Amino acid sequence: MNWKINLFAVAAFCLLLCPATVRGGLAIGHRIKTPADTLAKQVFVRAIPSKARPYVGEPFTVSYLLYHQLPIIDPQDELPVKLQDCFVEEFPVSAESYEEVLAGKKFHVLVLRKLLVIPQREGLLRLPSVRRTVKLTVPPAPDDFFGMEQIVSRELVSEAVPMDIRPLPAPADTGMFSRAVGSFSFRSKPRVAAAANMLTYQLELTGYGNLKNTGLHVPELPEGLELFNQNSSIEEKLTGKGLLATRTFTFDVVASYRGNYTLPALMVVAFNPASEKYETYQADAFEWKVTAGPEAPKLLATAANKNDTATPLLLKLKPGSSKGRLLWQKPVFYILLLLCSFFIIGGMLYSRYTQAQSAAPAHRLSRKAGKRALRAFKQLKRTSGQINSDAFYQKAEAILKQYFLQKLQLQQEALPPALIIAALRERQVPGHVLAEVQALLKEIDAIRFAPTQQPVADREAFRVQAMQVIQHIDKFLNGKHTPDPVAASSAEHCSTRPAGTITI
């Protein structure tokens, strides 16, 4: 009877408990006897920056840490963090925790997320608040009858952390500041190419800091040197100390002439947040002897060998000598000036001549028509014995037609003798010349309709007659003969044959 009463008491006690599920010796329920404030002190999330007031462009780390004194189950949920106006890179984190003592109490610390942050703007930067839901194993309360652990879920919220991003102090020379922030080392590696007149320069800036926007200021090179192929590359690596960066600059220098050159010292100005000062990293000047290529002009070679780029090349070198005088104090200066004036005036005159020639092409053809016709008749003489009579007179007729078209500036396809005579009369050609032209045109008509072949002797006589007529017309129309109005008017009574035409 007693055992039944005890069984009934146990069953009634279980019904009075809150609903729970027993799994592996742990009870998961919604009623937790641990006070909320006590639980909050035993588990929380904090955002901890590595620097309190960093400078613009200065890298620092932000760690989101989970502090807990109670066991944590499944802490690997994602934790999104967004920062504005910053370069952000994430460090790999370990799932293992470490111990830390806060206010005399020992905590287990788990790194949820670790970020490298490079602010790009001065002013207020707020590290955002993050939320994280974790599962905790809560020990049994002292008055718990069964003494079972409980698994509870709790949402953890970190506090937003405001940060003051300081501006960089003003550099002494703004143009020389390379926008590098950190502590670095600097070295140069000049290398002469096999061609012996080209130099490849390589400079490395290495250290912990920000080299993302770093540039190199290359000073002006001496006369005779040319800079090209400027390149820049960067390598970055996240380490326990921070961001290890290497910026490499390369460029080529080519010497136009042989000689001795001094490449100026190259430098990089960076801001060191540790000392809060600007630091200058400088590579030594490089002495370069160029043995390949052409020899430099005298003045340029003097400047290159003496490395005196600040002194003008035309300043005197030795007082009392002709070399020591200024250029405009030497006779050669005035000779060069006279030659330049001559070429300038000659160029202007030639330009006007070519413009006039291009503006009147028909007139130019007219003045040179006689020379071309005479040259063609001379060439016809060499072939007159090799062709028959018809071919000879066809070529002669084509030469005459081309001559009259260009000389008289006519546009007709067919040239009647009357049209040729009328055009010559308009130009007041003397009567005896008109008579020669009429006789020549009549002979062409008579020979064209002749039933027999003309002998070679007659061809030569016709060729000489045609050349004489061309010479007489050119002599008058080119301005070497005065017009004869009386002879021209008397020539109007000469008989013509308008029916005939010069055709090819």
C-alpha cells in the first residue's frame, strides 16, 4: 500500500512541472530560474577596435568577440557587418576560444569575426550593432528537484561603437605626399639593359600600412633622357600584426646620346601614425655612363657631362673665348638668321606661285602646249619609217588637234578649220601666220583623201611644216611678237574650207 502512495505522489509532482522534453539528460524548456541580469553578465558580444582614434587611411582591426561563462552550443552563425566609406577585408578566424579575465572573472572568448578596416573619410565612424542568437547550457537551479541542465536560446546584441577618424596633418609639400600611411622601408634596383642605353628602374616600398592609393613622384630627368613604361603593382597579406603591403614601381629610362648622366634621387613621403609625423624614404642618386648610341650635340653633351641642368645651355663657359660668348654675340647667329629669312621668303613666294598655277590650269596648259606638241613631233620622226602613211598622218593630226585645243583653250570635240582661224583672229595673229595655218589644214584634208600612200620624204616635209607653224603661233601668243592689225584684217580675205574638220 505504501508503494502505491509513493508512486501516486511522484506522478502528481511531474504533472505540476512545466512542459519539457528530456533529451540526453538535458531538459529544454521555456522557464529558466536563472535571473536575466545574471545571465546577461555571463554571456555577451562586444565590438573592439584596435585603435581608439585612427587617422584617415590608417589600417586598424575590429574584432567582434563573444564572452561567455556558460557553455555555448553551435556558435557558427553568420554575423553580417557593413561599414561605409571604408576598405574592409576579413581575417580568417579560429573556432577555438581563449580565456580572458574581466573584472576579476574568467571568461571564455570566441572570435566571431575579425575585420581589417581602412577609413577613407574623416569624422564619425560608427561600428554597427550586431545581433547574435546563441544556445546556452544553463546549470540546474539549487532548488531543482531533478538537478537537470537546461538548454536555452538567447539573442545577444552588441553596442554600437562610435569612432573619431582624425584627418591627416597638412604635409610640408602636398605634391610630394604619396598617400602612404604606415611604417615602411624603401629600396631601389636600377638595372642597365643589354642595349646599354636603356635603364630599368625598380623601387619597392614595403611595410605594415596602407599602400592602396600610393603614387610615386618622379623628378624631372636631365636633358637627353626619356621616361616611359611607368607601372605599379601591389601585394597585400593579412598577418597577426596587420596588413603587410608591398608596392612596386617600375619605369624605363632611355638615353638618346652617349655620355655621363646622374639620375636624381627618388623619394616617397609617407605618414607614420605611430610617430604622427611625415617620413621621407629616399633612394640614392644613380650615376649612369652610357656608351651606346650617337654622340650628343656639343651643348647638350656639356650639360649632360657636367650634370648642370639648372644652368642654361647658352650661358658662356669660358670668358674671353668665342665659345664663352652668348649665341647672339657670334657671327654664326646672324648667318643662321639670314638663311632662315631666305628660306621663309622663298617658301612664301613658292607657295604663291603654286597657288597661282593651281588657280589657272587652263592658262598653264596653253603656255606649254607648244613644247609638248614639238616634243611629240620629234618622237614621231623616229617612228615615221616604221609605220604606213595613214598611221603617220593620223598621229600628226592628233598632235595638232591637242595643240589647238590647249593653245586656244577650246572645248569642242571636232575642230573645223573655220573655228581655228576665227580663234586665231580673235587673238590678232598676223596674216602670214594665218595663211600658214590654212595651208597646213588644207594639206591634211588633201592627204587624208589621197588614193596612194605618201612617201617618207613628204611625211618629213609635212612634219617640219607643222613644227614651224606651231613655233610661229607660240612666238606671237606667248608675248614675243607684237600684233599686226593690218595683216590680220587682210587675212580675212584668205580662202578657207569650212567643210573640213580635224578629227582623230
